[in-house]
Amino acid sequence: MAILEILQIGNPVLRRRGVKITRFDNGLARLAEDMIETMHTASGVGLAAPQVGVSTRLIVVEMPDDGDYPHSGERWVVCNPEVVKESRETEVGQEGCLSVAGYVGMVERPTAVTIRGQDLTGHKMRVKADGFLARAFLHEMDHLNGVLYVDRAKEDTVMTIEQYEKLIQEVEDQDTSDDEPAGKSAILA
Ligand code: ZN
């Protein structure tokens, strides 16, 4: 396994459409392993092949293993992912990207999606995702079409991670109710 370089916004590969995977060989499996290791090293919840300079339709998604998220610690590797169904209901939530280092923003996405694709051996697979997991899948799938979250972010919501965490802290300090905390630290994908 190897840790790969994560390309940053401005690199043209991030704006290219990924090519459909047709060969499910050892090279593909190795790329997936390297992407997983790279994602772990960068503390991300997902990574798409174009982010490591490979214009192909491969994504990995892994939920943080801290019990705060549904599917904690679960991981998906999906080739040629496509949205089959998405909810009409949407929500605005925080996103950050390993290819836009240091920033986060607020993006509106469907609250639930069904995704179909193939595993590393080419077998068909389907994933039903909602909430934060749906967001992570949609963020990664955007990368396969050359789209970055900053293209979709609500106007004036893109800020540095430091600004975001300060804002969250202020909201929590003001919140005297017993509700759940207003937010978590920045999440990157
Ligand atoms: Zn990203």
C-alpha cells in the first residue's frame, strides 16, 4: 500500500470526467487500497480517484469510527457509482474536501439516496444511504464528474476550518437547551 498525493483545487484533473471502469483487475484493487490508506492518513470520510490523479470512476467512503454516525466504521468501495433514486427532501449541511484544504462550506443535498455500482470484482452492488452517509456518497460522486463542493456551496458559506469551529463553539456556548450539540468539528471528503 502507498499513500498518494491528494491533488488540490486548480489542478485540471479534478475538473475532468472520470472514465468508466471496465477492467476489474489487480491494478484497480491496488488503487482502491492506496486510496483507503490515503483517506485514513488524511482523516477523510471519503476519497474519489480523480483526487489522487486517476481519472476513473472509483470512490471510497468510510464513516468515522466514533459512534457519532450511523454506520460508524463501515466502509464502501464502489466502481461506476450512479444515483438510482434520491429523496425530494433536502438538507443543508457542512462539507469540506481534501482537495480544497483548509476550508468548509454549507451544501444542500438530498437527505437520502440509493446508489448502484460495482464492487472491485465487477459484481453489481446497491447502497441505500441517508443523512451524512448520503452526503458523503454524493460528494464523492461529484468528483467523478469534475464537480467540487465549492461549486454547490451556498453563497458566502465557504470559510476556513478555524472560522467554522469558532462559529460552532459560539453556537454551543449560547445553546442552553438540552438539545444535541449544534455541530461537530469539520468533516472532509
Ligand atoms: Zn472532496
